[in-house]
Amino acid sequence: MANETPLVSKAFKLVSFAIIIAIVAIASSAAYSGYQEYNALTTIVGSNSQNQLSAQINGSTLVISGLQVPNKMTYPLSLELLGSVSLADSQIGEFDSGSYLIKPGLSQSINISVGLNFSKIITNSRAFQSVLFNSSILSINSTVAARMIPLLGINISKSANSTLGPVMSSLAVSLGTSQANLSSDGQFLLLPMTISWGNLSPLTAQLWLNATLTGIPNKPTGNYGFGSGPVNLVVGQNSETYLIKIPASEFSGGSFPHGNYNLQITLSQTRSSSQLAQILESVNK
């Protein structure tokens, strides 16, 4: 019996040594597989990639495509793409692809459609004023969350920015002084005001416009007429015409003098809501 104890002890030591070797082998294999997969993922979405991940806006939807993820490991790979979309520092969308399980040696294509909530820009006067006449930054912040089952996790984040054009580019305001008509009661002159612009952004909405004629030639600044109506923001070229109602007594003989006419134009979400943006224009007639 005295001789059995060293043998048992030696047996335990051999088993322990074998377990350690197995653990080291598994850890080494996992580390190497993880290294291979990390290199593959950084090639696809990392900062030094050729930007396989592409994004395109279609109306109020952002389509993210081109992500082809291979599993270069000897273990199953669980993968998820998630992130957010911001315009002018206001978040207008978020996405989560859900979890994909990719078997060793195979690859997975990931495409996502993200609904964009432009109303968050429309209801934010600071953000709306920012995008109205200036280019704005559309930011896509994404994270590839990968997990090598059952051992370790890899998270790689990427930010992509693109520049969108102004909502009202090359704004032009004109007054149709030669097309003005007397109202049916003879008390007012109805002066057509036409505004035109190019919407170089994907933002579309129906707003409300108020226009006040604040200056006419040879007269002090004041309130000489008012007009209002809906304005439809569509992508591309836009044009809207409104009638400015001016007391006929302001113009002798019903004719308009030559010179600068000053206008104050405000945009709001609805007829009764608070102002989103203000535009000051001077028109020479």
C-alpha cells in the first residue's frame, strides 16, 4: 500500500499536465483564430479599410450594404451590426441587424434598411436653422459586435461622415410688381411674391411660411403688407408663389416705385406653431 501512493500522485500529476496542455492548446488556437478574425474584420470595417461598408439614402430610408463578413476561425462566430445615424448633431435613426451565427469557413452578407426620422430636424429650430442654408454632416456610427463562441468577443467601431447640401440652396425671392392686382373691394393691392430654391438634402416636409413687407422705397421701415401659405419642401428644385396684401393707400395711382423692397420671411412647422427659421431678403425693383 505504501508504494501505491506515489503512483496515484504521479497519475494525478500526469492528468493535470495533460489538462494544462489541452487548455494551452485551446487558448492558443482561440487566440490565433481570434487574431485572424480580428484582421478580417478590421480589413472590412476598420479605419484603414477600403470602406466595403456603403450607405445610400433613398427618400427617408438609409440603406447600408456591402458588408460581407467571413468566419476565418475554427469556432462558430456570432456577429451583430448596430449603430446610429445623426444629422446636424441630432440623432435621426438607429439600427440593429440582429445576431447572425456564422459557421467556420463560411461568410455572411449583412444589409440593413434604416428609417430616418427627419421630423427631429424639423421640430428642432437650432438644427433646422443649421441645415437650412448650410451644408450639414450626416454621421453613421456603427459597431461590429463579434463573439467567438464560447471564448471571446471582438467589438470594432467605425464612424463615417458625408456632407449633405443645404435645404434651401441658392434662394431667390422676386416680387411681381407688374402683376399686382387690386382686391375686389379696392382696399388692397395683391402683390405676387415668388421664392425659389434648390433642396440639396434628402429632407422633405410641409411647412408654413409667413412673409411681411417691411420696407418700400422712400418710406421708413414698417409693416406694409403680409402674406402666408404652405411651403412644400421636396428634393430638387422648388418654387412657391404667395400674395402679399398691401393697403392700396400706400401707393398713389396703384403703381410701385423703383428701389429696394425689404421682406421678412419666417418658416414654422404649422400655421400656429412657433418659428423655426427667419429669412431677411432685399429685392430691387
